[in-house]
Amino acid sequence: MPLLRPNAILIVFISLILATTTNYQAFTQEYKIKTIVLDAGHGGKDGSTRGAYSTEKDVALKTALRLGAAIEANMKDVKVIYTRSTDVFVPLYERIAIANNAKADLFISIHCNDMPMIRSTSVTGYRKGRNGKRIPITESSYRKSTSTRGVETFVSGMGRINEQDEVIKRENAAIFLEDNYKENYEGFDPNNAENYIILSLMKNTFRTQSLKLAKLVQDEYVNVGRVNRGVQEKSLAVLARAGMPAILTEIGFISNPDEEDYMNSEAGQLEITNCLLKAIQSYQHKIEG
């Protein structure tokens, strides 16, 4: 289903209000977690985010596969489905469609965070100007902050109307790698705030459950000493149409050398997947009773 046009915002909002109570009641009655869809972020041609020696798409895939194996080993009655198990490009709308078609009970998208390039200017020399004044000769360079660290988990929800931060731009940018993105998203424009309002409204039904799972994930990260950047609501296309609780978790900053090493190490991988597994099990216990 393509994104609705901006003039349909009111219709979407009213429809969601009417549907939320019914859907929530169905969700809470004899609810069991039977199927979990794990989404390794990016992949294939959508793989430009990288650290000193590794790429986000590879780290995310490694983590998703490891988490899936841990779920299958420790949650015997739960089926795991992957949106991708190799280095291939999967459009954002197809990722959540996989979960919806499987009638999944949870959708977890795994990513690595990154810092944007920052422009800096340095003086490389001087030249003589009029009246003998010295005029500086400058040179511009671009670099990333390598000190930012920590973990954060997102759910799709209503953020600020002018919310246009780097996470949204980076995670939604995959739309433009799709061959028919104009048809798939009806001209979705990342610079148009109304488009993000629509994405937010489309994912309101399972907001409470998504926030609950996201908090449990962050709590587990904190328990092992990770820097907590919190739970946030963002207008993320990959979560917008989820017919189940859905989160996107950033497991660390690949732009930070220490965190890149951690996410690629055996010990780091084990710790990250254990955090996610424990959070899922805690969520299952709270929901199923």
C-alpha cells in the first residue's frame, strides 16, 4: 500500500482512532508470541554506512542471524523469520510486508548508528590584500565525530512536525534506492514534514506495546554498561505499516572505533544478542503472563 497523500491525514487519523480500541482488545486476549521477524538493516546496494573497517549492513546481518539462532535455541515455540539472510537489497515496504504477511507478533530491525560528516575550516597560509593587509587562505575538510557512543531504540510515532534529524534521513534514504519508489511511496519527500505526520499516524495502533519492548531493550543494554541514549519516537518508513509491535534498535556507533571493535568482536556480539534475547523474553513474560 503506497503512502497516502497529505490531504488524507484527517481520514487516516479518524480511522486509526476507530480501529485502535478493537485492535488493542484483540491483541491482549490470549496473546502469544509465536513469530518474530528480524530485520537486518540495509543490505546490497544500500550499504554506504561504514566504520574504519566494517559496514553497518554486515554488522547488522551478523547480529540478526545470531539473535535468531539464540531465539530458536531458547524460545522453542517461537518461529524466526528474516527479512534478509544474505547481503541483498530489500525495499523498506517489503521488509514490513514480510512481517505483516506472516502475521508476526514482533518486528525487530537491527542497525548501527553513525555520525554525520562535519565541515571544518583551517588556515593554511596568508596572502597580501589591499593596503598590505594579510588575508587568510583557508581549506575545508570533512570528518566525523569518533567519540559519540551509546545505544538507542526507536518506535514509529508522532514526533515534532519539523523533525528532520540525521537518523530519520539516513534510515529513510533507502526509499530512493528502490526502482519504483515514486509509485511505492507516492512521491514521498524527506523534506516534507506532512509526509512524516502520515508515517506517524499509520503506526499508532501498537505504539504502547512497541514502547514497552523498546524500553526493555534499553534496560538490558544499560544493565551491561552501555551508554543509554534512550527510547525515541521517529517517523521511520520501515516501521510505519507494521501490524504488530515493532522497534528499530541502534546497537552502537560504527563511527566510534571502540564501538566498532565491540560490535564486531565475539564478546560484543554475544552481549548484544543476549541483551536483545532477554528483552524479548521479558516482554513475552509481561504480555503472556
